[in-house]
Amino acid sequence: MAKIIRKSDSFYPIYEHKSGAKDVTHYCPGCGHGVLHKLIAEALDDFQIRDRTILMSPVGCSVFAYYYFRVGNIQCSHGRAPAVATGIKRVFPESIVISYQGDGDLAAIGGNNIIQAANRGENITVFFVNNAIYGMTGGQMAPTTLVGQKTTTSPRGRSVANEGYPVAVSEMLATLKAPVYIERVALTDAKNTNKVRHAVRKALQIQIENKGFSLVEVLSACPSGWKMTPVQAKQWITDYMCKQFPLGVFRDTSAEIEPSPAVKNEFISHDLFKKLDIPDKPFRAVKSETPPVNYQNPRLKIAGFGGQGILLLGLGIAQAGMQMGYQVSWIPSYGPEMRGGTANCHVNLSNKRIGSPVVSQPSTLIAMNLPSLEKFECEVIPGGLIIYDSSLINRPPARKDVEVLGIPATKIADDLGNTRIANMVILGAYIARTSIIPRQVVVDTLPVFIKRKNLVPLNVKAVDKGIEYVSQ
Amino acid sequence: MVEKGGLEKAKVIIREDECKGCGLCIEACPVDVLFEQNVLNRMGYHPAGYKGEGCTGCGICFYQCPEPGAITVFKKGYVEEEVT
Ligand SMILES: Cc1ncc(C[n+]2csc(CCOP(=O)(O)OP(=O)(O)O)c2C)c(N)n1
Ligand code: SF4
Ligand code: SF4
Ligand code: SF4
Ligand SMILES: [Mg+2]
């Protein structure tokens, strides 16, 4: 062991936080967070993993952990650290990913996040600071608040009848199959603190050896929230917290698992195309035809009944646009009921970067039923284009300052033997009127977004009918 | 300040300006060589201090203290080191 025990290199020499002295943390006197920080930092030093560690700080008093730890840092939204950690770990399997969370963060708002990450057995290390309270927001009751404990939101003490029992996170997660190591420890006297130190190191070692998910629940003092002196607070952990949250190892299969090297998932783009059934050749980055100015960089709103293939039509336009080398966006908006309700989607094709995918002032409106036309007609910009299904909409648009194209798409589709392909008739009409996308590109792209491949020829026919109708 | 190495005696150094006066180190020291000072530091806390004699270098106070840099413990026979 080192001859000098001192501040770890895994802490920054000075902390660039906004308020207060730059050589002390923002934690209250006697706060357990500081001690746990030291134990983690020391392990990062000793295992020489600082350079590849990425720490998720939560929302809670430890929100500013990134000011202290000299590692990669991400500050996650409340309770979502395990999800962010999952993403990071999967993209950088050789990194050491730590999810540092409080009890409000992990057990209340993020309860499901931690359960799912544990259940998937993500190869991450979770340090769970259980101080039985929401420290940061001023001492409200947490899921882990003890029975009888007074907080600002349980002023008469937590009652089982009213607030239920404290959530025992370690026990609960230990019912899952995947976790490798789960232990509850307490930052109290020297002996117990040493156990915390060992648990921290063990949990990190498990990740270093790629063995899987580990979580260390640390019973930790919050003297401010508990309204006690730091010394009293430590005693309270021993006298009360440890009674309701017994210390111990709830899962440890680490000895049964062989260490393995990190496996990097390499991103091979042509492989991805193959898997997604997209033609394995570079997108045509050149626009083969320049559409008339008023049709360029279209912002489309496409609306109709659920079941008319509204979203698919939008997807088709976006997909083909992407093939052309446009920047594209597509966002769906479902009605409350899927079938029979209304559906609409917003599509952008642009030569420039798209700021917002939301289309509130469409340059083109495609309306496939009357309610959609009535609702969105007024939004179209002057000089814009309205395409509507004249077989279902019995009154043409009232606007006089826009270009209007009515096409009996459903009738045409019906004649082809399938009313559901009216959307493709409209697609044909749209590209024929605007020359924004050549027919061939649409035909090439159809197999990408039409799931049932045997229907592709029929869809091509429908597109051609739409083109034909407009060209007449 | 340059500490001469190879010293026979263990010792503890407390950076008074980084101490929040929580008293946990004082409470935990098994040989009772830490005490609460009368002075106030820049943050308005009574910092812990070393009585100057008797530290065994066990490190317990370091692991009780929440502040990363407040306490440094030198074990018996520590090597020459620059401490700032
Ligand atoms: C989405 C969202 N909901 C609520 C809050 C308010 N909020 C901030 S911290 C916190 C709980 C903190 O408690 P805990 O996770 O136990 O951390 P501690 O401060 O005790 O370490 C809450 C509810 C927030 N910031 N964001
Ligand atoms: S409120 Fe509690 S948890 Fe937050 S810094 Fe203060 S003592 Fe620590
Ligand atoms: S190192 Fe041990 S003996 Fe020395 S002051 Fe700290 S707790 Fe006391
Ligand atoms: S534990 Fe640290 S902060 Fe608390 S009194 Fe001792 S030196 Fe100061
Ligand atoms: Mg808390």
C-alpha cells in the first residue's frame, strides 16, 4: 500500500464549478457522497482505468460529479443514467462505465430504468447512494425513506398505511437472473467504510473483466436532510438504516464467470444496408432534375384516415429523397385510435440542413380525407400546393392563393384492385407534378419501405397511374 | 513545503481551508490525536487539527473525510515527497 494516502489523481486538481472555493466540493459537511467519491477515485487510480472511464452523473446532489472526476462525464436526465450508460457501454465496450445515482434518481423516477438495465445484464457498474431522502431538493421523502422517518413530505413520519414500505433495491434486483454482483454496504465506521472500499473495487473489477452487471448500494449520510450533525448522522445509519436495510451480499456469481476481453462492435456501413435491405451502393448524391423553384425544398404535411397509408406515403417520399441526396426528416403523428382515426406526418426534403422536423406551415399539403383538408388547408403557405383525393373529398379547397391538384386516388387504386394503394397513386401524382424525385428513384426505393415484397409490383403500378393522371 | 522522506514517524496533515469541520475524522481517530480548532477557516468552519504527536498512519481519518483534499496521511517510512 502506498506510503502516503492523499487526494487521488482521478480528481481534478481544481474544480471549475461556478460557486464557492475551487478546491472543495459543493457537498455539505459530513455528506456521504464525498466519501464515496474518494473511494471510487482511488480505485480508478489503482486499477489505472481513469483514461477509459465514463461516469454518468445523475440528477440529485451528485449532479456535479463531473466537476470532480477527471474522467469522461455525462450528466444524465433524472433517473436515466442506466439507459445512457447502456448506450455508451455498447458503443464503447472497452470503456469503464459507471452509473452514479441517488435513491430518488434510481428508485423513484428511474425505477424502471435500473430494473431493465439490470435485467439485461448490462456490463456496467452502478453506485447507488441510498440516503433515504431527496437531498438536493430539500429533504423530501424518497422510496427508501425509513418507516417512521420524518421528512418535509412525511412530517409525521413515513407511515406504511399511507406511503408504503421502503423499497429494498438490492433485494429486489437480486430476484433478477442477470446481475453478477449486488451488495449493500454502509458508510459508517472504519470497518464498514473499508467494506465499501472493497465493494467499489470489486464492482469495477467485474466490469474490467467483462463479467456483467454490478450494483453497490451504499447507505450514506445526509446530515442536512436528516437535520443531524455529521456524527449523529453516521450513528443513525447504524442504529436505524442498517436495521431496515440489512447489509450484505445479495448476489455474487463473479467467481463462476470467466473473464473475457471487451468485444468491439464494429460499424460496417454496407453490412447495415444489407441488413436493412437497402441497395448496397452509395446514395445518388446528385439531384438529377432541378424542380421548379416553388417546389424546391418542400415542407410537406400529409394527412388522412389511419389505415390509408399516410405514414408510409411520407416515409416513401423521405426515403426516395434521401436516395437523391437530400437532407430529409419524417415524423409521424398518430391520432388516439390507430385505425379509423386521423393520422398525419411531417416530411422535409431540403438542400440545406433541416432545423426542425415539425412542419407547421407546409409548402405542400396532401389531404386524403375531408377532415384533414378542413383542418390543414389554412396552414399552407401562399403559393403552396394542395393535393387531395377527389374521390373521397367532395369539395375542392377554398383557398384561392394556392395551387390545387385533385386526383381520384382511391378510385384509381380500387380499379387496380386494392384501395390501400391510393397512397402510392398520390405519390406518383406528387412527383409528376413537382419533378422533385424521378420515377426511377421511387421505383428503386419502394422495396425498402414496402414490407411485403410481393406487393412491390402493384405499388409500382399505382405510382405509374398517379404519374399518368397528372401528365394527361 | 518540502517534506524530508524516510521519516520514522507517521503523521497527518490537514488542509484547514478545505476542511468543513464535520468532525468525522476527530470522532474516528482510534488514538484521539485530532481535535477541533478554535479558529474559523475561510468558509466559517472550525477546522480539524493534528495534536502533533501520536498519529499511527492508519488512514482511518482519510477514509472518513468527505473532502478529497482535506487530509493527507503519511505512513511511517514515507518517501521524500513534495507536498503543497
Ligand atoms: C425530471 C425531474 N423531476 C424532478 C426533479 C427534481 N429533483 C431534483 S433532485 C431530485 C431527487 C434527488 O434525490 P436523490 O436522487 O435521492 O439524490 P440526493 O440529492 O439525495 O443525493 C428531484 C426529485 C428534476 N430535477 N427533474
Ligand atoms: S443535502 Fe444531503 S446529500 Fe446533499 S450534499 Fe447535503 S448532506 Fe449531501
Ligand atoms: S491516520 Fe489514524 S492515527 Fe493518524 S490521525 Fe488519522 S486516524 Fe488518527
Ligand atoms: S473529516 Fe475532513 S472535513 Fe471533516 S473535520 Fe475532518 S478534515 Fe475536516
Ligand atoms: Mg437521496
